[in-house]
Amino acid sequence: MLRFFVLLLTCVSLLEVAYAASRTSPPAGAKVVRAGTTNSGEFQTVSAAVASLPSDSSSQAIFIYPGTYTEQVYISRSGPLTVRFFPPVRESTSKR
């Protein structure tokens, strides 16, 4: 029984590490937002990243690095959009 518990605990720990690692880098194909960036393919504002999304029903993602982004963003696309932040945000966000 102790072996089972240790194995279960090890599996859970590995899953937590894998999940944490997946939240610290942009998913494949995501639009990347980084304040002050000069990197090709990245955006300096969330609005620019949203504007670059296709107007279709495909699933899209935006990954936002730490920075100060002072803007209002309106998203009107019909497809699903996942927005991830680094470091991950644990508190809920609300519409204003």
C-alpha cells in the first residue's frame, strides 16, 4: 500500500510540473504580446495581437508576458480565443 501511495504521489508531482511548464511559454501558434518587444512576430500591444487574429471560427491563443498595457480591447471574433498570462494569473478577471 505504501508503494502505491508513493507511486501515486510521484505521478501527481510530475503532472503538476508538466502543467506549470506548459503555462510558462507560449503554446504553438499563439500570438505573443510583450511590452517593448522588437522581436519579429511578437506584438507590443494586446490590441495589435487581437487585430491580427483571423476573422473565422478557428481556435486561437494569445500569450501575454508581464508589462504595462494601458488599453481597452474589444474582441468580436466568432471563434474561441484563449488568453494566457505569464506568470499565470490566479485571480479572476472581470469585465469593465
